[in-house]
Amino acid sequence: MLKIKTIENIRLNSQLALKPDYLIHPTVSGNKFRKLKYNLETALLENYKGILTFGGAYSNHIAATAAAGQELKIPTVGVIRGEELISQIDSNPTLRYAKSCGMHLEFVSRSAYKSKTDPVYLEQLLITFKDHYVIPEGGTNELAIKGCEEILTEKDHSFDIICCAVGTGGTIAGLINGSLPTQKIIGFPALKGHFIKQDICKFATQSNWELCEDYHFGGYAKVDSKLINFMNEFKSTYNIPLDPVYTAKMMYGIFEGIRSGEIPKRAKVLAIHTGGLQGIDGMNLRLKQKNLEEII
Ligand SMILES: *Cc1c(COP(=O)(O)O)cnc(C)c1O
């Protein structure tokens, strides 16, 4: 299996520490490693012929799955949203990287992609990709949550509040299940929409959590100059890079929460850095096209 590197929390100031989970593996980053771990183990144990999963053009999950497949020598298939992207493999850092890891990229129309959880559609895909182990978009399933339950360790019991970025909700569900009932887990959704709460409830075994929905910056993968400035300042100050889709929005929200007092001054806070740094290059290409400030 893939090896996890041991990491220590980094203290940012008297109140706030950061868990650099993005450093647990050189290519299979952060929470995507956690979510893949038991899924890959199962696929290998049960002799599946490959891994098939889904994602968009800049997906951290696609990049992580491709890298993991290369290292474990198991074939991977990425079903990618958007047929037009087939001509952009070489100009898109994520797709180029996934391909260089040996991932087979299967481009489908946006309407076909919408059927990504439909059993009939999956059956059809598995006719082409026989005996492949299917992992849903974003990597969230029961085994993924089991993996995310391992993010927090006993050493983290001293924190009052644990913060993470939220996409599909799998990571926060694992954190909730792995936390003490006296701790509070605060999730910062990176996208608009209220369906996330129900998804978290499906998997969470405790109710010591809440969502702070004020810091999606307009929606998934949307950024503005305030956020980019914040990321660059954060990197200059702490020498820690943030990703523009998830961790930057979480960290911005934490700083605002501390400043406003919504996060009490006496509360000890742990922010989980879930990774996603492969997304910086793709975001910078888009910022450059729009003549906007880039991520350093
Ligand atoms: C995918 C991702 C998330 C969101 O994880 P979910 O389990 O989908 O909520 C958070 N941070 C980073 C860096 C990610 O890549």
C-alpha cells in the first residue's frame, strides 16, 4: 500500500495550529489519500483490474487517483466532465499530469456526466472497463470516511475547534467521527448549496459540528482578488501554500471568525490542511488569461 509520512502540527499563533495533512505523501495529496486508502486496499485485495472514477478538468481527486494507480501499478480510468477537453489535455496541468501517470482519460459530455451515479450508466461503463472498481466523484463513500477518521490522532484531543474545507462532505464526516464529543468541528463549504448538510448527516455519527457557509467566494473554484491576496500573504508569512479551491477559503474564514470573535479567543483551533496544491497551476493559467494577480 501507499506509505503515510508522519507529520506534526504547525503552530501559527497562540490560538491557531495547522495540521499539514498535505505532506503525508508526495503525490497523493491530503484528504484524497485518506479517502483512497481503504478503497485501493479493497480493490487490490479483491483483484479488480483497475480503478474507475470521475472528476472535472482540475480535480484533485483525479490527480490523486492517477498518482496512486501509478505507484501501486493498478490501471486507472478517469471519466472527465466535458468532451471538449479532449483537445486540452496538454494545456491543462491536471489532465496532463493524470495522463503522464498512465491514467486513461475518458471524456464524456456534461449531460452524460450527470448520470455518474446512475447504476445503468455505471453498468455500461463497466462493459468497456471490465472488472474495474468504481469510486464516485470526489472519492466519497463509506471506505473514504473510514480513511478520514484517521486524520485526527490522540495528540489532537487538546483542541476545542477543528476546521476543514468541505466539498462533498466526506472529509468532515470522518473528522466528526474521529473527534471527541466535546470538540467542535466547523466545516467551510467551498461551494454554494444546502444539500451538503444532509450528505454529512448520512455519514456522521455525532452532532458536534456546524457549517460556516459565508466563505465560498461565489462558488466552486471561484476566486477573487481578496482571496488571492490573502493566500499570497499567508504564504509569505508562514511559508505554507494554500490551494485556491478549498484550504484558502477555509483559512480566510478562520481568520475572519477569530477577528470577529465568532470563534472565541480562548478556543484552541486546529485547521486541517487537506492539500489540493496541484490545483494552483491550473488556477494560475485562468488568472493569467483574465489578467489577474496570480498565486505565488
Ligand atoms: C476534495 C477536497 C476537499 C473536500 O473534501 P470532501 O471530502 O469532498 O468534502 C477539501 N480540501 C481539499 C484540498 C480537497 O482536494
